[in-house]
Amino acid sequence: GAWPRTPLAPGEVITAQSGAFERDPQESSTTDEELSRAGSPGSRGGSSSTTPDYGEKRLPQALIIGVKKGGTRALLEAIRAHPDVRAVGTEPHFFDRNYEKGLEWYRNVMPKTLDGQITMEKTPSYFVTNEAPRRIHSMAKDTKLIVVVRNPVTRAISDYTQTLSKKPEIPTFEVLAFKNRTLGLIDASWSAIRIGIYALHLENWLQYFPLSQILFVSGERLITDPAGEMAKVQDFLGLKRVVTEKHFYFNKTKGFPCLKKPEDSSAPRCLGKSKGRTHPKIDPDVIHRLRKFYKPFNVMFYQMTGQDFQWEQEESDK
């Protein structure tokens, strides 16, 4: 269960508890019942209802593999507005929890597509699952992968906030974030912290997939410039740029954009009430220590991807 070799910084080492990559009970999970409904005859797999139910079920050519609380649902809803994309609404969790059910089970969960349409699904826990890259590669080595990343500090707090809403009795963020508060030792085995160490997870994926097959989407820009980020996604998938500015409007109450033209109704489509929760107030010293903890990993991640997400700059502006 130890971390990969990459060190944090000179003299610093982190280890993870054994089984750290096993299923995280905090994650929202798709039930077997939901998946069997998605894969049942006549079902549209949770996908757009504007496309008639003909064509054939295919294994996905593109996957949104992460990250939890990064903006994956927003991205999925936006790309589903494209007529050449059909996606499962539920998270199949095939490559982490349901792999033993086999590829035919997985195919059956997918919506039917016509020639020229892309089949997609999103399961954010794939990015932190050790076996997922090898399993996806063995399905199809040319699979396109999309990772929505977000400032790991705000991602961790958002993750904690989601859990807190379901389990109000859990300890405070400060208690969970440290192995030793006095010494300032961050507990990297806690999933809320671990997920944000993007460089270490990416190392695992690069053993199987070239960078050219992975698109990194900024969770921050998905909020401030959704059309700009969606242009990159459509280009990456080889699609015509159909989802543009006219599809979005900014919801001041929620604090993020909503889809103006969803795939199956004329009413605006916003993400559910579980999105955009108010974060609890976290001790500024804890935030500072977390930023310091993540900084070398962020820098490594920028170098590995060739993209600067400017998380440090964003924090210095606050």
C-alpha cells in the first residue's frame, strides 16, 4: 500500500495505509439496480431522449475518469448536449468495482448509438484506482481519457463537505487532515487529501496511455469559461463545436453556469441541490499547510502535463 516512488520534497516522505486504493465509502455510488435499469431492454442508458432508440450498444470510446468533486458531472451534462455524443447518466464503476461482470455487462449498460456517434461514461474514481489504466487499455488502447482537475485544496474541502452533509457526526476537517497537528504532518492516506495528489495518480496512467490521449480540463475554467473548456473537449473528441456560449447562462444563486439548452427539454438545466454546497470555515493555518503540502505535487503535475493550472497564483490572489 505504499505510495509510488515520487518524493514529496527533499527529506519528506508520505505513506498510505494498506488498501488505500480500495473503494472509498465516501464516494457517491451507483447501485446495481440503477445499472440494471440502464442496461435493460428499451432503456436509453440515462442518455439523451431526443435520439430514437435504435442503433447498437458499443463499448465507450471516451471516458471521463476523474476527479471526484472536480466538475465531472457538469462536464458530462454539457457534452451530452452534443448530438453526436451519447452517455450513461449513472456511473458504471466498471473498471474499479464491477470488472468481474465482464465486458458484455459493461456494453449492455451503454446507450445505443448510431455510426458516427461517440459512446461515453464517467466514473471519477477510475483516476485513483490502480488497476483502471491496465483494464481500460486491455479493452481498447486508443480510448480517449478526460480528467477534470481542480485546485486540490478546494477539492479536498468540497469532498469533505459532501461527506459531512451525509454524515454530520464525522470529525472536523482539521482533525481528519492531520496525522499530527502539532508537527503539521498531513495524513495523505485520507482519501480527501490523497485524490488531489494528481501527479502520483497520473504516473500510473502514463504507463499505459500517451499524454496525447488524455485531456485535462480545468474545473475552475469550467465555471468561469464553460464554452472555452467545452471547445477543447469537443476538439479532443474530434467533434464539431456544437456546444458553445449560447448553451450556458450563469446562475448567481448557485455560483456556476447552467445549461440553457439541455438535450431533452426547453427549461434551463442546473446541477442538483447537492452541487454548490457552502463549504465549512476551515482554519487558515490548515489551508496554508495544505497548500504547502500540495505545491511540489502541483508543480510536478504541471511539468508532466505541460499545463499550468495556476493554483498557486489563484491562492496568492486571495
